[in-house]
Amino acid sequence: MSRSTVAIVGAGLAGAKTAEALRTRGYDGGVVLVGDEPHAPYERPALSKDFLIDGPLGEKILVNAEDWYDEHEVELVTGHTVTGVDPRERRLSVAGAAEIHYRALVLTTGAAPRRLRLPGADLAGVHHLRTVEDGTALYAALARRPRTVIIGGGWIGLEVAAAARSHGAEVTVLEQARVPMEHVLGARMAGVLLRAHHDHGVDVRGGVHVTALRQDGSGRVAGCAARLPTSTPRETWPTPGTRRCTDGCAWSTGTTPCTSPTRWPPRFSASTPPTTGSPTSSATSTTWGSSTRGGSNRL
Ligand SMILES: Cc1cc2nc3c(=O)[nH]c(=O)nc-3n(C[C@H](O)[C@H](O)[C@H](O)COP(=O)(O)OP(=O)(O)OC[C@H]3O[C@@H](n4cnc5c(N)ncnc54)[C@H](O)[C@@H]3O)c2cc1C
């Protein structure tokens, strides 16, 4: 393992672009890009758009062609989670693989969907949308045109609603705010967006606070209990007003940063901090520019 290596943790768009920038700007030391997903870095935006309408898009969503990494001598390690960072020793712990030593570290671990802690959240038929696997499963579900409830009327929730409608599904969006996206777009533009969704047959409900998901007899999600805008807190399922879903309850309630394994200062009890240097976005701020490419980062 080369001490000249720049280690990039998180093989998403930011990680791939960091590797690309290092190479295009002439850095010729080792670069290792580690990600816990089993794919080369890909772009997520398509997952809530064409992907849900036309189906999985294969290599079209990759940030770089798979052979780009070999061609540019970027060690791409997929399917491995970095579980710890020892900045003093400049060492990464990787689940199920050898440690990685680095000279500089870039954390590009992105974000994960915020999971609602509600009764019924793990029922069959409930989807989140973050990864290619999530998108593939959601596409397959929407293609069956299920009655679909989307919890969260942000960008992604509304995009999923549009995709579900394009399959002919009956779609309801439940949003805590009075009008979806009003806090981002302002009242006027949010009103335009709301009308567009209504015109396409999406039933958008504002001011709804979902409190639980209910199941049918087979353990599949069948409805949402919610506090409605004009009511005092109460259970609404299976009384009138409850939104029912037969297979597709997607939720899209925002994201939370992926920081836990690499929290700063992680597993760090040393009295002497690492030496400082100049790399950008580097959690350890060590010097790395003077070394040559080389050393194996094979796991
Ligand atoms: C469905 C969807 C649609 C979107 N649409 C748009 C859009 O239209 N426009 C727009 O601007 N943005 C959109 N976004 C947001 C955009 O995709 C993100 O801003 C972007 O993915 C951020 O890239 P990133 O590389 O910083 O993080 P991420 O994409 O989150 O990548 C981080 C990677 O690090 C991995 N990782 C995390 N922790 C570890 C660890 N300990 N060890 C190893 N690997 C780890 C993660 O699994 C992930 O693969 C969308 C996002 C989604 C999910």
C-alpha cells in the first residue's frame, strides 16, 4: 500500500469527480476510490426520472465508463464499506478487506434517505429511492400500476408521482407543508407546480402528517394513518380520509448525511495531530503532491 495514495471514501458523483480532477490536473500518485455500493460511480438524478418511466438505464448513468478507472490508474474498490478512519496513522479500516493507507483523505460519503421511524415502515411494498437497486424495484412496482401513496412532496417525491402517473397508477402525495415546495419556490411557483400535478391527475394533499403505515392481511402495506390539517391528532385508518395503497408506498422525505463511520475525529485519541498540507477537501490535510504514482491498493 503506497503512502503516496489519495484515498477517496464514497464512490458517488463527488468521489468520481474528485478522482477525475486529480488525474486531469496532473496528480500522478496513487488514487483509490472506495464505495460500498456494488457499482462504478453513477448519477442518481435519472433514478427519479427516465429510470422510473423507461426502466433501468444500464451504463448510461455511469459517471465514467467502467474502463476509465483502469485507464487512469484509479483503483476503484466497490462493495466495501469504510468502517473507520485513523488519521494519525493515515489508515482506513474497510469491512471485509485489507486496511488502506493514505497520504491524503477525501470524504465524499454523500447522504442517505431519511427514514421515517413509523410503525409499519418496513412493510413489503414500501420503497425508498436512493440507489440503482431502489430504482429498479420501484420501477417494477410502478409498472404494475399500483395505487401509490408518496410521503413527502419534495422534488424527488413529485418526480416519482409524475413517473407513477405516466404508468397510469392512481397517485396521492402526502406532504406536511401546506403546499409542496412552497418553502423552496415561493407561493406563486409552488402553485404552478401544484396545478401541473393536479392537471396530470395527482392527488396532492398538503398539511398531512403521516403517523403510521397499515398492512393488509398478508403483511403488505395497505394504507397510511395520518393527522389531517383540520383535525386534532387522531387515527384515520381505516376510517374515511385514509389514503390506501396497494403496492407502492414510496417515500421521499429528504436525506441525512453519511457521516457515521468517518465522523471527525474518528477513533482518534492521539495527542499529535497529523501534519498539515494543501490538498482540497481533505479531512486530514496532509501533503500528497510530491509523490509518484505507484504502489498497489488491491484489496
Ligand atoms: C432519486 C434522486 C434524484 C435526484 N435528482 C437530482 C436532480 O435532478 N438534480 C440534482 O441536482 N440532484 C439530484 N439528486 C441529488 C444528487 O444525486 C446528489 O446531490 C448527489 O448524488 C450527491 O453526490 P455525492 O457523490 O456527494 O453523494 P452520493 O451520491 O450520496 O454518493 C456517496 C457514496 O458514498 C457511499 N458511502 C457512504 N458511506 C460510505 C462508507 N462508509 N464507505 C464506503 N462508501 C460509502 C454511498 O453509498 C454512496 O455510494 C437526486 C438524488 C436522488 C437520490
